Amino acid sequence: MLPIVGAGLTGVVAGYVDGRKMTSGAVHGALATIIGVLVVGAVLVLLGTLVSGILGLGLAALFAVLLVEYAIPGAVGGALGSTIKNSTAASRARPAAK
């Protein structure tokens, strides 16, 4: 549960930084979480292969599944982040009607 929340928060930050459209924020959120999983996965697979060769192959298969699992909350978080940024920018650009 906690890693999924972390992937979602990573997506929110990436979507907020991108801040163009909801689809663009979703893509950037998914990319941010996938890149994070790839970096952590590469380090762990390398260490697992150095310790025992077969363990590294098992970790590689596990991280292939985690890429898809973490991309989904990252994409949802990215869409949410870009929506938050667009809603605040739109509310500042238009004065409230009286």
C-alpha cells in the first residue's frame, strides 16, 4: 500500500510541474514513476546478480511487473497534479464575478 502512495505522490509532483493538460500530466506522472522503478530495480538486480546469479533474474521479472503496477497510480497522480495546477492558474487569471 505504501509504495503505491509514493508512486501516486510522485505522479502528482510530475503532473503539477508539467501542468499543461491532464493527459500530458498523466504521461509525465507515469514516466516519473517508471524511471524511479527502473533506477531502483537496476541497482537491486545488479546487486542480486552479484550475490547469486539466479536471484538477479527473479528480481528482473519482479521489476517488470512492478513497472506496470506503479505506472497506473503515477498516471492518475500526474493527471490530478496537472488538474490542480490548471485549476489554480485559471482561478487566478479570471476574477470572481460579483
